[in-house]
Amino acid sequence: MIAALDAHLPEAEFGGKAAQLGQAHRSGLPVPPAFALSSDFVDHVVAGDEARLGRLFDAFATLAGPVAVRSSGIGEDGASASFAGQHATVLNVRSPHQLRGALATVHGSARTASALAYRRKLGLPPEPRMGVVVQRLVLAECAGVLFTRHPTTGADERVIEATWGLGEAVVAGIVTPDHYRVARGGRVLEKRPGEKDCAIVWSEDGGTAEVPVPAHRVEAFCLDDARLAALDALASACEAAFGGTQDLEWAFAEDRLYLLQRRAITRG
């Protein structure tokens, strides 16, 4: 099944990421345009079902631009299992052919040795089921992650890491990002510049490329006080919508803030 984010997206059919982004969208949070694919639909597409492929390509055309293809595994991004770093995301998918390949990549990432070992560690069913979110890609000026509580100490403060370009540079550990601690309500507690000597950006042919960052921007802060205040407000809005702790991926494009992913903070 293909479903819009404003539809009911049961986690058991569409996976944790889709269910949570759908809830975020319905709560008025700034989620980029997207649609979700059920795990059954993904299985059929990967197996070569031409009718479903045609429906997928029609839905892709409605997003009118490059997309990110994100994993949404059944049991992923729950309170005790995030699968962060286990399941794949494919960025800057520009054509139906690339989209078909991206779905196969994401589907296969649930079946790697490390992903299956993580499932065993958590006592999850051995056979993974993978939904997918196809999300309009944001041309990010800067991006990163935000934790609504300190992920190490548990302190009631926002911890933010940011870099130039797409946030994959932070998630993959390619750069040392800027580090910020912000009190609930927006007061800045700490700002520490990173060493952001490269950025991940779109490639015109699809996929991404690493490009050097100009010397004067390597240790320049990505976020000013206004952007930090916007991120604090987004954190509060996510807390109101979901309750509990929040592990967010975000991006700024032309001074507009987008919520890309949301999960609970886990230590698993």
C-alpha cells in the first residue's frame, strides 16, 4: 500500500519511522512532503511486481524533485530499539530507476549481519519487515541532530550537533560538528565550534558528494541564536506531540526549519 502522511499509518504495516512522521505531520510539525510504503508493498516491488512499480513511480512524480528513501522497519524507532546506523537511507534519488535501486538497498539493509544480530539482541522476530518513507529531499544549508535531554547525563537540556550541508555528515561521523547545549526555553548554555572541513551535498546525477568547506566556514557556527530558538521550539512541539524524550534529525533550508526524522532516545 502507498499512503500519504495524513493517512492512518499503523506501525505494524508501515514501520516506526512512517508512523511517527505521519503523527508529526498531523500535529502540524514541519515535515517535508512524503509518502509511505507498507512492508508488503516493498516486498512486492523488490520482487519485481510491475503493477506496484507503476504505482510507485506515479507517486514519486507527485513529489516533483529529488527524494530521500528512508527505512521504516517494523519495530524500528520504538522506545527500546532505534536501529540507528543499521538500516539504510538513500539520499538524492532523482529517477524511477534510482528509486527502484534505493528500495532494494533499504530492503536489503534489514538483512545484513549487523542488523540481524541487533534483532537477536533485542529478542525481535528473526525475519525483518521493512516499510519505507519516500520524502522530498531538503536542500539543506545546515543540518544535524537534536536530543531533548542530554543523551549521556540525562540533564533536562537540549543537545544539538550541526554541520554545513546535509546532516549525513553528522550521522556518519564524517565531521566534528558544532556542539550546543540549550536550556528548555531557549537560553544558550554552551556553544562549541566543530571542525567542519567538508560538507555532503547533492550531486546533479543523483546521490551525494563530499565537497570541501571554505576555510572561513570550517569553525564558523552553523546556528545563530534565532535558529537555536527555533530548534528549542521544535523540541517542545515534538514533546507535546509524542511525549517523552526526542531524538530529532532536522535541516534548515532558506531559513526554514524542517523535521526529517523523529525517534525516542534509546540506549540500546
